[in-house]
Amino acid sequence: MRVDVLIVGQGLAGSLLARRLAGRASLAVVDPGEGNATRVAAGLVTPLTGRRFTLTPEYPSLLARAGKTLGALGVFRPCDVYRMFADAGQRAAGMRRADCRSCAPFVRRLTSGPGELDAELDDPHGGALMRGAWADLPRLLDETAAWLGERLIRDRVAAGEISEDGDGVSWKGLRAKSVVWCDGWRASLPGGLFDGLAWQPAKGEALDLVSDAPLQDRILNREGWALCLGGGRWRTGTNWAWDDLGESPTAAQGDKLLRRFAGYFRRPVSAEVTRHLAGTRPCTRDSRPFIGRHPARTRHWLLNGLGPRGTVWAPSAVDWLAAALLEGAPIPAAYSLAREPATRT
Ligand SMILES: Cc1cc2nc3c(=O)[nH]c(=O)nc-3n(C[C@H](O)[C@H](O)[C@H](O)COP(=O)(O)OP(=O)(O)OC[C@H]3O[C@@H](n4cnc5c(N)ncnc54)[C@H](O)[C@@H]3O)c2cc1C
């Protein structure tokens, strides 16, 4: 088989890249199909994040691109996010940020006391109702796999198995002009072509639940999140762990997530766990993606480092990578592999 582009990994990055290259380059995608961050993520798109309610400077343009790309694929769901303040300090920080000019357009309403937005929620410090969205990422993966058909190869690529000559690369009888590594957090493991970059992978867990909790048409957010999927189905997460990476869920985190979910509501709620998932976010030290070509092995490209907010970053990152790969366009310096601190110190 001969193709223009071999994509390693069919998570969010690999799926969107494959869709983006359609009609412009022939391709094959390799993925073992054994779980990834994309399947665990709730795909939330939240403007103000973290304890300090940070607004990424690029957020408005990233959001516009994400809405367009994911909307065209039928997986983008605009909806409000209710960020319940955890304590008085967080409330003060949230109020300050909501007032700032760049953040204000994303804040729909501030509440000052419990039950003001919804009498069923346990929000003693009030909260901020923000314009957000979520993306149905499992659906994106499934539909992309079906669309790829035989171009999706169920296997795992080791960097050492790829040989290179003047015309391109070869892997198990497949010839490609270029290979794009969309392999998520595994790119940070020793022995990979890009393992010297400044990675900071972080594991997280999530639960799929059936619950009699009051239905919500907004995402609930406090030290984690709960997304109501309708019909009593919920997905709730998450946590951060840096020393136990991979895709294995732990009982301890499962219990914590259940307790946190119950804490969002004023009355006791039932919660039957239907699935417990874990994945590892491909985070980078400066919270920016890695996009670009290997400096020495120039047939090899990287599209990775989407971190905890892949839904926001991936559509734009894919555009930049595709323009560089197909047209030789420059990668914005802030995301290039040559930036500081792109490499480990
Ligand atoms: C618990 C949790 C919650 C999250 N919540 C959100 C959220 O609400 N909103 C948001 O925007 N983001 C969220 N994220 C982050 C988001 O999941 C990631 O940014 C994004 O999914 C990363 O996509 P990716 O394609 O780079 O990696 P992945 O989805 O991990 O995909 C990488 C793929 O590469 C394959 N692969 C790896 N090595 C090889 C190889 N050698 N050969 C072949 N295939 C290989 C893997 O099998 C995998 O399928 C969350 C992540 C986690 C873990």
C-alpha cells in the first residue's frame, strides 16, 4: 500500500487530522484501539479554567475554529457551564475575573448564594454561569473509524520499525511520504522520536453513571465536572495524577468521584457506575501543543501536547499542521517544537 501520509494514533488529534487531509492526501491510520484519553474525556469547552479562572489568550479564536470544525462533524454541543465556587476565596477570584473585559463576554450570570440558579444544587458560595460547550468525542472516534474503513490498521507502530529513504518511509509493507505522530501521552515515553520535549503527562479518571440526580441542561463544575447525557445517564470526572500513568482506573479515585458527584446536589442521589475509565492527558510544560517536523528525521511530524483541553486546541492545531505539511506554511512559533521550553532542561 502507498499513501501520502501515515498517521500514528486515532485519538482526537489523529481523527481530526485524517478528516482534514481527506481529499488532499491519501492516508492510512494505525491505532491498536486499546483506549486513549479522547475516549475518557467529557470534551468540555470551558472558557475560564483552573482555580484562578484563567482565560487562555487564544481562546476566542480557538473556540471559533473548534465550533466550526466539530460542528461540521456533528459532534459540537454548545451549552452552559455552571462553575460553583468551592469557597469564599474562589468566589472572590471568580468575581474579579468575571469583571475583566476579555472574560466578561463568556460569563452569562453570577450567583451570590445557594440555590439561586437551581434549588436542587448545593452551591453555598454561588457560582458563575458561563457560555461553554462539550464535544461528543467517543462519537467522533467511532464515526471516524467507520469512515476510515480499511485505511485504519489495528496495530501499534514502534519508531524503530519505520525505515526512511529519500522518497519517504516504510512500515510493514506500507509506503508513505510522511508520517504524523498523533500518539498522545505515549510520545513522552523513553525511546520515542519526540521523547526529549518538555512533556508533563497527567492521568485522569471518569465514571459513567446512571443516577436519579436532577437532570441538568448545563455542565456542573466544581473541582471536577458532571455532564448530564439524558435519560438518567451522566459522565463525571476527574482528577490529576502524575506518577501512575496509563489507562487503568483505580478504586480509590472511583470512590472520590462518586462522593464529589453526590456533593453537587442538595438531596441524596443514587449513582450506579456503568463504566469506570482512565486516560492520560498529553500535557506539556507550557500548556501549549507541540506541532512540527522532527529536526533531523524530516519525514516525521508531531501533532500532540493537546493537554487537558484537546477539544479547544485540536481543530486549530490540525489546521496548522496540515498547512505546514501540505503547503510548507510556517507553524506559529508558540507551538513549534523549537520554542522554549519545548525541550527538557
Ligand atoms: C480524564 C480526562 C478528562 C478530560 N477531559 C477533557 C475535557 O473535558 N475537555 C477537553 O478538551 N479535553 C479533555 N481531556 C483531554 C483530552 O482527552 C486530550 O487533550 C485529547 O483527547 C488528546 O488527544 P490525542 O489524540 O492527542 O491523544 P489520545 O486520545 O490519547 O490518542 C492517542 C492515540 O494514539 C494511539 N497510539 C499511541 N501510541 C501508538 C503507537 N505506537 N502506534 C499506534 N497508535 C498509537 C493510542 O492508542 C491512542 O488511540 C481529558 C483527558 C482525560 C484523561
